[in-house]
Amino acid sequence: MPTRHLTDAQRQGFSRFDGEPSADQLARYFHLDQTDRDLIGTLRGDHNRLGFTVMLTSARFLGAFPVSPSEIPASVLATVIEQLALEPATDVDAYFAGSRRIRHLALIRTHCGFTDFGDNAVARFRLTRWLYALCWSGDERPGPLIDRAAAWLIANKVLLPGVTVVERLVGRIRDRARTRLWRHLVASLSDDQRARIAALFDDGDTSTFAALDALRTVPSKRMPTELFRHLDRLDAVRAFNLRPAPPRGVPATTLERLARVARVSKPSAIAALQEPRRTATVAALFHTLEAAAQDDAAELAEVLLADLVKGAEAADKQDRLRSLRDLDGAAMLLHAMGLLVLTDDVLPLNEWRDVLFERLPRPDIEAAMSKVEAIAKPAESKPYDQLRRKWRGARKLFFEITNRIETDAAPGGKNVKAAISYLKGVDDWSSLAKMRGAPTAAIPKAWRQHVLDHEGSVRDPKAYVFAIIDAWRLAIKHRDVFAKPGIRYGDPRRGMLEGESWHNSRLMVARALGRSLEADTEIDGLSRLLDEAYRHVVARAGHNPDLRFETVADKTGIVVTPLDKLDESESLRALRGAVQTRMPKAGMPDIFLEVMARTGFAKSFTHLSERQATVEHFEISLCATLVGGACNIGLEPVVRPEIAALRRDRLSWVNQNFIRPETIAAANAAIVAAHNRLDIVRHWGAGEVASADGMRFVAPSSAIHAGPNPKYYGQERGVTWYNMISNQFSGLAGAVIPGTLRDSLVVLALLLEQETELDPLEIMTDTAAYSDAIFGLFWLLGYRFSPRLADIGGAKLWRIDRQASYGQFDEIAWGRIKINLIRENWSDLIRLAGSIKLGHLKAAGVMRMLQVKDRPTTLAKALSELGRIIKTLHILRYIDDRPFRRRILFQLNRQELRHKLGRRVHHGDRGEIRSPLRQGQEEQLGVLGLALNSIVHWNAVYMQETVRQLSEAGAPPLPADIARLSPIFWRHINFLGSYDFSVPDAVANGGLRPLRQPNSEWDF
């Protein structure tokens, strides 16, 4: 069992001051109440009172007593001296030199309730049980567990033991939780299943394990043949007949983490595991193997059917372009006929047809009508003629999909499910006799002209199949139809609190959300808030120079004057120049290695077995791998055969076993935490605000997890890296999405699933990333959604009080909120939000389920009505508050600047993503996010040092100027050329590189 989980720097900083406490920390932990003052008043001598107070407040803040006066920050001494009304020159050194300190520590233990860890068996038991619950639920990374254990001890007035004691305690609990999990999984297997798993590792028969290795393979090409091969693998998984029943009490996240190890580890590595871990690992694999295989099959099926339809639409468009000449001639003739009928007043009423045919021969008119009928199509018509030419391939593809992927349906997909069930029972899909009675409710409106006759029955069986193909791909996209079993493509409603579990937890959920279970209480509060907002904006409208009303075509709209560029003072320009010209020159390896040393994020990269790396110079190997991924250059440019840590086999081993989405997220969390502790960062924000936006990348043509968008990808396909950045410039989370987004399905998921210590409460996005439902769900969960409103002129405002008069806004606020719909579904709205808050439902799946525009559920309608209230409040604030608009603009500009830096870093291979697999894309773009955070943190460290030196030189920068600096700049960073992985000794020992002296015109 490893006993060292922290870096040397983290061990040295354990239970010690890490720089100056913040103002909030000083107010919370170092404030003296009357009880404290009474106790301190019994002491004699100013130095004794000062020393005792420092010991007491430090115990509350650190969970430990300082051992020397050099450890105590100046701000702590100043705060204590001010409260005790002592002379500023009071010396605390004499206190540490005397013997009273030992007696005072005993007094603090006795009178203030502090206990030693070794003496408090009850606290040790409670802490152990709490940590065990965290490990069992899946939160078992040792670094965060140690931090949480220390925080728990401090909160419960237990003095921290040595760091080794806490490390060993966490290590024992993690091992105990893992062992219990392994034994639990093994115990859930039948004797036959245990024997079959053991047979996989029979030394005399390697074919069985080779077959298992093939079952784990994921599809890698966007081709029908690849889908057929994968469906064969799916059938083989089912035929293996080794799907254990899910063990009760084992969290799904814990099971999935263990299964992920089995999916990506080499067979030899699994075979080398000791029992019961080996059997448990394979059992976890089979718990999720069919669901994961169905996910892969459903994803590939969705994109292949989309390619089929979109390819037919493109071919139909080309055919129409080629036939425009014929259509033009026919249209001109019919135009002449219409002109003759409408303008010639001398046509005899009883002979007008004869006169018409004299001027325009009847055969010509009939020919023109035939051409129009053949070429012209309704606006929503489907390219059936083109699809019919692909009947054989499409029929085989959809037959395999419907018969070999097991699916179920939500209420919105029941009609599609009925159509699929009917098709499964028909052997000849082209037979009209057999397809005549097929259910027609699932047929999309645009297909009905091709499929149905005047009686509403099927008249063209092939058109029916294509109509159901179109309906199925949309249903699987919205999860109206879902894979069963499935994970990513599974039932989005799975995990929703209901029945007894909801009844028992409803009060706790309401408290966690900060909402009332009484609908009228919340509705009355929102009604008052909306009415007050309207009246406030109306009262200020005449004095708001940015707001005006314009009427176009009898329709009144709002116009908000765009923001002007904010002027920069001379002092700001001088400070920016002073900072940027003093930054040390560095390359990506320098930045990674230095940030690695300062934050210890290398410890976050654990092996697939979740053990720490023990090889020599692991940090250098990790750095080279990260540089290759972030810069999109691969491993070849960083390989050095003469250096053991940079050999190809070492780098490949690190890349395959240590670079995973969860390790990247943990490393990012370490950087964000270190960044948050920098003094200069406080000038930029406290992390309470974040923004989300997408960065686009072209992907390989064979990539399954990719989508089209001519605006960004031309004729190719691509992915969007949707990422979130705090107002401290640090990246919090990211997700890879095929193609591009219209309404963001992942904003809330990024917010809820990000693992950093920051907890943003306000989220800003661009215009395209919102809908009414998102406003409502954010509000229910206690967050504020603040998108930029580029289309404010067309915004629709909503009201609750129909009788209220809001001046000029009466012409715009014509939307009426359906209060009864919210009231009737309030309990379900709280249940939905609580299920998401507690982690029972995935936010991305919920948003996908809610944003079905053509047939939303009643719950989705109620959520949208609630969202319209919140959206109207946002619009009113947006048009009334110029600083609010500028704050949104600043935050979105930060994100755009981060994306520009991302383009510079990700320069290799034309900046395109080369991995065709979803996991590879997530890992590569996750590494890019890690690189961006490293650059931002590295820049901020040296910006802080520059500010310090300027202050010492007698020219302290203004706080307002520091607040407008940005750590996102890169002129001093080299992204190209050769890569050096050596670190100066001073930097390796925790020091800083020397700042440059601006002594040339180029520097300025």
C-alpha cells in the first residue's frame, strides 16, 4: 500500500500557512468574540496575550499551532494586534522563546474544545466512516481525500496529526473500500460465471481471452461495413452469456470506473492482477460491456442514417440545379397564361378557353404543367427519388439496426417503437400487401405525401421505410428511442427520484435547492419580482441613453445601443507594457515542468490500476506526452532515444496508461486551486462567474464522433470543444460534441460535473446557447444564466399580471405566462431539479430530453413557462444595466482570447483533430485545456512577481489597472522547433526564473 500521496511541497505545506490569508478568511477564522476576549484578558503581558491569540486563531484556521514566529503571516499579526489594541511593535518572538507557550496550548485544548487526533477515538471513527463513504461512492483520489480529511478535522476542532498519519489513514481506507468492492462483485457471480471468468486466464488456452479482447473493440470507421462488424461483436457479447446481475449497493460510477480499466487495459495486464481483483475487474467489464457496445452501435447507426438522408438531400439539390433551365421555360409559359387571364378584359366569358388556346397551344401548356409537376416540390419535401435509388443498401442497413440493437422508447417515441415492431414482423419490406396495414402515426409530416394514399393507408412501402428511418434517427438523437441497455444512449429518465425515495428526500431536496415545496410561495415571489423589475425599468427608461423603441411595420421592438470601447488610461498601457516585456521567454516544456513542480499536478496522473507511477523521471515523460498532445504534433518530435525518459516505448506507455479524461480533470483541478491562491488573481474575480463557448476542429472523414457544418468545416466534418472558463481566466471543464450546436445541451452538464474548487453561480454564454427551458432549470438549481442578447430587438417579453400597465413595454410584453401550468407541475419541477442536483440524472441527457420542439412533454412545457419568467427578468436587467452588459462582454472576450491561444498551441497538422475515436478526441482536447491552464497560471505567477518588483521600486500599480490585465498572452512563448525538457535548478527548487529587462525597441 503506497503511503506517500502528496508531493514534497504539499507535505511541507500541510498544516502550515500558505501565503497571506484572504480578507474573508481573516474575518472568519481570526475574529475574536467576547468569550475569546474574556479568556485572553486573564493573561498577563502583551506578548503573552498576542502569542496566545495567534495560537488560538491558527488552530481554528490550520488545525495546528505554529512552531516559530517566522511562520505567521504579517496580516494575521496585524489583525490580532488591532483587535487586542496592542502596540504595533509588540514582539511575538519572546513568546516562542519562553515556556508559557506549552501551558497555553494545554489551556486552548481545555477551554476551547480542541482535542488531539490520537486521543479522540470518536472523531477517528467518524472520520474513517465518512472517508469510507466517499471512497465507496467513487470519490477516492488520494490528494482531494487528504484535503477533505484535514478540512473535516479542522471543522470538528481536532488538531491535525502529522501528514504521514493522514496519508496512511487515507491509504488504508481506500484499500479497504476497493477490497470490499472486489469481493462484492465476486460474490454477486454464480459458480458458473466465476468458473468461466477463471477459464479466460487458462494458460493452456489463449483463444478465449483473445476473443474477449476482440469484444472490447470499438468501431473506428464511419462505414456500414464497420457497423455490421460491430453488430457481430454485439451478438458475440450476448452469446458469451456472462452478464451478471448488478450487485445491490454498488454505485454505478464506481462500477463504471472499474469497467473502464478492463476495457482499455492489455489482456496481459488484467491477467497479472491478483484475486479477487482480477475476477472483479472482468465482472465489472461484463456489467457494462453490452451497454457500452450498444452505445457504440447506436451512435454509428445514427450518423450513418444521417449521412444517408443528407447525402440524398445534397444529390437532390444538384438534380434540381440541373433542371432549372427546364423549370424556367415552363414557368415562363405558365406566367404568360396567367398574365393573359388576369389582364385581357376582352376575352369572351363562354369562349375564353378557345381564345387562350389560340394564343398558347394546349399541348404547350400541358407540357409545361408536366415539367412543373416533375420538378417543383413543396418546401418541406423529402428527397425520396434519390433515396429510392439507394433502397438495397438502406434496407439492409436499417434491417440490421432494428433487429440487432435492442431499444425501448419514452412516451414521445412510442409511435416510432410501434413502427419498428411492425417492421420486425415483416420479411419483405417492399411488399405493398404486407405493408398496407403498417402503423402510420410515426410518419413525419413531410413524408406523408410520399407514403400515404387519400385514405391514410400506406401506398408506397419503400417510402414508408424511409420515413421511419428519418423518424428513428431523430428519435434516437433526442432519446425518445434509447438503447436498452445503454449508458450514453440509454434512458435519460433513469435515476429520476420517484416513489418512496422521492417522498423521503423531498424536504432535503428543497433545502438543498433553496426552494419551497409550496408552488404558490415561489410563484408569488416571482410575480412580485417581475412586476418590480418592469416598474423599475419603466421608471428609468426616459433617462436611459442606451434604450429606445423603434416601430417597423406596425411592430415595436427594443433597440439597445452597442457598448463603446472602454478607454485605457496611460497607467494601464504602461503597466501592460511593463508586464509583457519582463516575462521570461519559455517553451511549452518549460511551462509544463514548472507548473508541474508548483502545483504537483503530475500526481493526478495515475496508472490505469490507479497506482502512482514509480518510474524514474516520470515527470519528464509525462511532460513530453502532454506537449505532443497539446501541440497536436504526436510523440515523434519529442522522442529522444538517448534519454530513457524520452524513449518512444516510455512515452507510448505513459500515453496509453496515464492520459485519461479523469486524470486530466484531476490535474486541471490542481492547477485551478493553485491559481486561485495567487494574490493577483483576486483582482480579476473570485471564481463566482464563468462563461461557456465552443472551439471548432476539423476531424478525420472516418470519424464517427463528428458532424458537418459548412460554415466551420467546409465540405468536411468536425467537432466542437465546448469549454468553460472562470473570471479568473482558468478553464474549469470541457466536452467534445460532434458538429456544432444550436441550443447548448452541455452548459449545465459542464457546470455540475466540473471538479475544481471554484463554484461559479453565474454562467455567461453567447446568444445561440440558450432556450427558455435552460433559464428555468438554471434558476431551479440556484444558478443565474446570463447570456449575451445579440437579437434583443426581436426579444419577446412575458408578463404574469395582465392588468398591470408598463408604459411603452405594454406593446412588447404581450406574452402571457401560464401560471397554472407551473403550479400544477411544481412538485415534478422540484423533483427534476433535485434528481440532477443529487447526481441521479445526467444534466446533458435531461436537456436533450426536454428540448424536443415538436412534441414537448408537459414537464418540459412547465419548465419553459418558468424559464420565460427568468428570461424576462434577465432581459429587463440587460437593457437597463450597462455595467452588467459590459461584464458579460468582458467575460466572453476572455473566452475568445483563450481560444486564440488554443489555436497557437494546437498548431500541428493544420490544427485538425486526427483521432477518429471519441475517447481519443476527449483526451487530446483535454490535454489542450490543461496546456491553456498551465500557460495562464505560469503567466499569472510572473505577472505577480512583476507587480511585486514594481511596487518595491516605488511605482506600485493601481488596483484598477491590475484588474484589467489579462494572463492570456503568448509572444514570449515558443511553440515551435525543438523541445528542451531540462529545468533550471532554481526553478526545480521552487524559485522563479529571472524577469527580463526591457532594454530594446522590440521589447517595447
